[in-house]
Amino acid sequence: MQSKVNSVDSAFPLPFDAGEQVLGLAAKVRLVLFDVDGVLTDGRLVLGDDGQEYKAFNSKDGHGIKMLQRHGVATGIITGRSSRVVEHRVLDLGIQHVYQGRQEKLPAYEELLAKLGLAHEQAAFLGDDVVDLPIMLQVGLAAAVQNAHPLAKQHAHWVTPSIGGYGAARELCELILFAQGAYGAEMQKYLR
């Protein structure tokens, strides 16, 4: 399947290279899943004296997720850790598919695909470590952040220009929007 680049999109080229093969894979995506630590955050775990966990999320990533949702692409997270701060972030972003505390991530992925009635090629996943490989090896578009483990990068269809927690998720969102012919219209509305 070719990407759906239209005249508005050609006025707003992607600020990074993806290649036609990756754009073809991205054009089919109806569900985008993200790991949290090392993908939506920089991977550091900040703990207070009281044991409270803190994470820093990138607001650009959040805006990218919102843009995907506006264009009918479902979003979700599958993460090995459980955290109250993640609960707050997904609520803020309207992410409906949330799987926390999943040491084995593949069963959560398979459960969600069955629930939504989607095929593997309609799913994308952004990961950063070897624990993400079972899902990355199944999805239609496997992406890894720039500072991912070498094995995760080796098995990714595409590696983001940015590192985890610093806009990598936004880049994947924009790539998918571009491939589906929605990127230019999304950018154009900010110039009115």
C-alpha cells in the first residue's frame, strides 16, 4: 500500500527521513502502542524520600498522540512497570488502552488486537529495549527510539531521530499522519 501523500502534505514535508517502505507500513496503521520508560520518558526513575515515583513526559509527544487520536488512530501503552503518574498522564491524553505491570507484554498486545478486531499490520509499537521485541516482531510497523538497545534497533522497521523522552513518540505520530495523508492538514491549521 502506498502512503497517501496529498498536495497539502507536500507543502509540509516531514522534517526527517523515513523512506517509502516505512511510509507504506505506516499508511496501514490503526493502532499505535508505546512503551513508557525510555520511550515516553527518558528512562530515568526519580524516587522521592517517601518512595513516590516521578517521571518527566515530553509535551510534544502528548500533542502528537492527540493528533493521531483526532484522525481516528487508536493509542495505547503497554509497560512493565505500574505507576500512578502514568495513570494521570494517560488520563490527561485520553489514551484508552492502558496495560501497566505487564512483565510479559505480548499477551496484552494480543488481547488488545483481538478486542479491537485488528490485524498485526494495522498496529505500530514504539519501544526501546529487548523486553519490547516480542511485540516489535509482530506489529506491522516496529519503531525504536534512537537510544534503544542495539537489538531493538536491529529489529525495528524505523528508528526515530530523537531519543526516548525527547520527542521520539511525536516523530512516530507525525510519520503515521504523513503516511495517511493527514499531516499537512494538521500543520496547516496552526497557520490560520
